[in-house]
Amino acid sequence: VSYIDTVKRFVGLTTDPADPDLRRGFDDEPVEQGPKYLVLSDEERSRGFVRPLRTAYVHDACGTVTTMALPIAETYARQPAFYGGTYCVGCRKHLPVAEFRWVTPDGKHTDERVGS
Ligand SMILES: [Zn+2]
């Protein structure tokens, strides 16, 4: 079972910023993911990426690599500053994107900050 399968099962995606299932802000205590995350529409994501498509990031504080669902990765690639926070599966918290760096598809850790 890949992480993307897990995301499909447990975490919903929505293109509606007013969806009541969207969670906001950062966590002081560990929490579960979701229930839903906001993504850009298929149409908007299909207009082209301004950053390389990357599906994983590493958290500076704990060194854990978190993988994300493809529509979320495509949203980051289309609009890098779309998200203010993101989830760490190691800390189990939503934290500011500036605490994370991108990991390339072949697993190389970069110095490039998520959200920039
Ligand atoms: Zn962490």
C-alpha cells in the first residue's frame, strides 16, 4: 500500500476553499491528518508548473520524509506559496512550510525550502 493509496483512503482533497472539512493552522500536539486538504483544480494545475514536481519533503527538526498525494504535489509545483503549512508524518503535526525542504524523486535531499 503506497502512501498515495493511504491518502485516498483517509484524507480527502477538495478544490473548495469554503469546504467545512478543511483544517487550518498549526499543531502544538500530534494529530491525525485531514480530513481534507485544499488543492488547485485540475484545470488550474494543467496550466503548467513553475517548480519541479516533487512528491516528498523532509522536516528539518526530525529528519522524517513525508510523501504527499499527487494533486497536492502538483498544486505546490503550480503555485509554490499555495500552502502556509504542511504535515509531518514523523511529528504528526501541521507545521509552517518553511521548516521543510524538498526531496527529489530519486530521494536526494535538497536545500530548497518548501513554499519558496
Ligand atoms: Zn517532523
